[in-house]
Amino acid sequence: MANVNLNENECQSQKKQILAYLKTGKSLTQLEALYKFGCFRLAARVCELRNDGWGIKSESIKLDNGKIVSSYRLPLANAK
């Protein structure tokens, strides 16, 4: 059985929205992506964008509650 993504159109739409957001120079965490774009799998969308040639950078940030999360950004030099 082939691995078929039934949400392919939604994933593509999220990818476009996330890329447009990152092109503004802002960073994005998983929680922000969920609130802004309804995206539960930000790391997967970022991986797809990287595979498309976008130089998205990630960094670990420590929150006030001690938890560590990833934050993604697109350096302005890469914002085509």
C-alpha cells in the first residue's frame, strides 16, 4: 500500500503561509505555528521548505518555564 498524504493540499497551503511569514524576518515556534496557521507539524513543513532550497535556520530557546523549544527563522539574505 502506498503512503498517501490525504492532507497534501492543506500541507502545501501551510507551507506557503509559513514561508511568507518567515520572509518577513520573524521567527516561528511550534506553538505560534499552531495558533497562526493551524499547523501541528511545523518541523515537517520546515523540512519540506529546506528541501525546496530555503535556508531556514533553527535555534533552541529556553522558555520561562524551563522548557526548550525550537524557533525557526529565515535569514533575510535567503528571503528571495
